[in-house]
Amino acid sequence: MLAIVDYGAGNLRSVAKALAHVGVEPTLTSSGKELLAADAVVLPGVGAAGDAMRSLERLDLVAPIREYVASGRPFFGVCLGMQILLSVSEEGGGQPCLDVVPGRVLRLPDGLKVPQMGWNQVRQTRAHPLFAGIPDDSHFYFVHSYYCAPADRALVIGETDYGLAYCSALAVDNVVATQFHPEKSGEQGLQIYRNFLAFAHLLPE
């Protein structure tokens, strides 16, 4: 089973539609028990880190997400779902997050138009199965005001320039995450989801 964590994020349906389009009908779930039974999990997200964490806490999903990640099964964080994997976000004066990837979430530099909204390039900083079949410097769709700064730079697999070079994709063991929205990024975005399903051994023959 491919599970999408349903905690009220606004982009759930578009993520589910994209995953179904590439071959696997996902299950939307707010159940920690169901999440822990999944073969792969996607954590989407738009909005504010504080709101997302409060929703996960209200639904008793924080511990199951941490337990799932620790189990070694494939996990994909998208946009805000990437940010809240880190230790803390400076959004809203400071918000503790899931702390499954050590690091901080920082606001984009002053003087830039925020949120960054639209297409931008992703420079692949090292080879990873998530980018299989995708040319370097391909364009993907972004909507965000904050960016991830993992404590370990070796976790960064993609960077994007917007006032600074920031981490737009990361990977550590069974966890992958993107700041951009694959579901809004045309064929290259769909390929990202195909690659995740292949990584999770869920892609139909």
C-alpha cells in the first residue's frame, strides 16, 4: 500500500492524482496504524510549519511518522512535508518539527520576492535514483518562503538558486524529499514520482 498522510494539507488531491497517473492508486490516511502498515509513505504539505505540526499532533501522527521512517521503508516529503522533516523551522518565531533529518528551516533572504512562486532549475549535486532519467538543471515548480538547511551537506542531492543556493532535494537512507512540487511540474515531476515508486518497488511491471 502507498499511503499519503492526510492531515488537512491543501495539495493532497493533486499529489494523489499524480501518483495514480504513474501507476499506483494511493490511500489517503489520517490513521497512525494504517500509516505504519504501508509499504511507502508520502507526506505532502503547503502552508505553515506550525499549523502542520499542530495538525499532526492533534491526529497523533508524529510518533507513527517517526517510527515509520525508523523502520527503513520508503518515505517521500514534498514541499512543507520536506521542511517539517527537519529539526526546527524559524517560521513563526521558531517551530519544533519532526526532527528525523537534523537541520533547520530558514526564511529566504530579505530583498527577494516571497514566496518564491514558479519554475526554477534543480541542479543535481550527486547521483540518486530519485533523478533517474531526468536531465540536470531541469525545471520544477516551487511555492515557498522558507528553505531547508540540513546539518549534513552530504544529504543534499539537488540545489536551486534563488538569492542563494539552497537545498531543493535531499536523501538519507530510505527518506527522500523535494522542496518543489512534482505534481505541478509536468512530465519531469511525474518522473520523480515514478522514480520514487521504483525505489519503493511499487511500480507496476
